[in-house]
Amino acid sequence: MAINTLKIREDFPILQKRIGGKPLVYFDNACMSLRPKQVLSAIQHYYEDLSACGGRSSHRLATQLTEEMERARKSVSAFFGAKRAEEIIFTKNTTEGINLVANSLALHKGDVVLTTDKEHNSNLLPWQFLAKRKGIVHEVVDSQKDNTFDIDRFERMMSKKVKLVAMVHTSNLDGTTIPAREICKIAHEHGALVLLDGAQSAPHKNVDVRKIDCDFYAFSGHKMCGPSGIGGLYGKKEMLEQLQPFLVGGETVTDTTYTTYELEEIPHRFEAGLQHYAGILGLGAAVEYLKKIGMANVEAQELLLNSAITQGVEQLQLIGPVDPKLRGGICNYLTGSIDPHALAIMLDQSASIMVRSGAHCVHSWFNKHHLKGSLRASVSFYNTVDEAKFFVEQINKIVKNLK
């Protein structure tokens, strides 16, 4: 079923605005998604109607907030296909979720952690830090020539020394998605756990963590129509029970003496301190909104947009496979002798088209290939084919004039 994009756009106040007298064309969705009014209302509801502490006080405002927070947790849990609501831990973002696992899992000197060669810094630096601090071994699985995942190489690199496979589910560099279910099967056969960086998969495709069978899955609200500063970590309950909290304090314990403590139940033992209550309610509203749109519809719309851009852009080199079906909503280009930052500014100033330029927090991949950066257009379900065609027209015109 095709979605009514023009009707959906009415839910996004910022899309009704004009920038410099021109309609806004927002193609920076891989960095930050736009928010519908339903999410904005949920945020405003907290500050106007509740504005209390959840899980602490016993008055009616705190009680209502606690109930609404747990409803949001259930919504997020159902959205990702988790077995239990308590398998969802609220975090600031994907980065915190990954760091929570990195600092709470019992990894020891000599233990191997495998990642891909296209990791965002958020799923690269934690393992580099642990390599220096604990002596773990971080190994990288190189991609195939077309930038897709090399499952044969991965299987050859697996051994009993590998304790964790920590990989980006969908790449923010080129939009390719790894075969996560197959990776989990191979990893588990070797006794390893699997952590997926879901920052780019959660907003753009149906993710069922039980079907994938990953042990952990980290995601960010700000990329999936939710507020900034809120995200989450899914973990199988039996895996979460093995983690030792690395952030402790208020709300992580049920009781303390001067020498002892009793930890809270999961997930609260991992949610230290005052929480982002407005963000949690906003995240709950965001997943309900995406559920109503339908993730299959999201994928279909983004494929239309990606196809239009891929077929239309001339004279720039695409990163990753040419087939739009293999790249989700991302079209990322090497710009040759043209500075990608200058090109992004020109698109903004001349046509109010918002894209991202640079290394996209994947500096390691660019350094490996001796490249300085690229120009990335990333679409979402509220973008239109007309916008995609306009982007193609404008970028082709600018590049032609610069060459």
C-alpha cells in the first residue's frame, strides 16, 4: 500500500516553512530526522501536564508519569519485537547503548571483538579504548569490493577467542545492511555474543530482534522521528542479567548502607539518575507514529527516492553498490576535485537543499581509502519524488558549472 506523502508532510511543522523564500528540502535524515506534531505534543504534554519525577515520588503527577513511561517502554519493546518490556533500557542515544555494553560486559585481556570496516566512531572507539585499557583484541572484517558484507571472510575470522561481534546493522556511509540473522547464527555457533548498532536500521526498516536473534541492539530516537537525547538498548534478559552496571546512583538500587547496596531490577539498574522523561514519552509517540505509517511503506518510499537520485546524478562517484535496493535511503557521493563542504553549502544557499558533507563519523573508512570526505543525501518517508528530482537537477547543474 502506497503512502500519501503529501498528507504525511502535514504532520511535520518544519516542512511547512520556507528557508530564504524557498521550500525546505531536507535530505539529512541519516544525521537527524524531522519530528511530527504527535511527537512534539508528547514532549509538550510532559512539561505542561506532568513535569514531575518518575519512579520516585508517590503523588499523582509522578504516578501518572511513571505509568506513561512504562507504556512508552512497552511501545518501544513491541516495535522491535522484544519478548519483554524490561529488555528495553532507555539511554541518551546509540552511543551510550554501545558504551553500556562495552563497559558492562565481562571482556578480558585477549578476548576478540569483531567489527566491520565501516563502523561509526560510536562502534569503533569503545573497542579501541578497551584494547588499550584491558588488552582486548579488536579485529576488523573488511568489506567486499562493492562495500557489501563479506560473510565468508567473517566466518573465517570467527573462533572461540571471539567473545563479541559488534557491527553496524545498516551503514550510515552507504546504506548497506549486513546479513544480521546469518551473522548471529555463525557467532552463536562459536560462543560469541552479537551487538548491533541499529542507529540507521531502526528508522528505515522492520527490525525484529528475536527473528534476528541478536543479543543486544542499540538505537537512537533522534533518527526515528523522536526527540534528541533519548535512545535505547535492547538486550535479551538473560544477557542483561550478566552485565554489571557502569553508571550507578539514584534509581539503580533499592537500598544502601554505608558499605552495601542492593541493585534494582532490570532495566532500572541501568538507568542511573534523573531520566529524560519528555524524551521517553516522545520516543513512545515516535514508534507509535512509525507503526501507523508502516515500516514496509517506509522502505518502499525510500526505494523510490533512492532510485530517482541514483538514476539522475551525473559525474559523481557513488559509494557502495549501484543497486538502490542495497543502499536503503542513502546516496553518498565522492566529489572528486570539488570540496564536498562547498558543494553542500551551495545546495543550501541556492536551493534550500539540506545534505551532509564530510567523513560522517566514519573517518577510519575514509582514511583507509585515502579520501577526505563525501556528499551524502539521505532520504526519509516524508520526502517526495519531486524533491529527489529537484536535488538531481540542482546538483548536476552546480557540478557542471564547477568542472
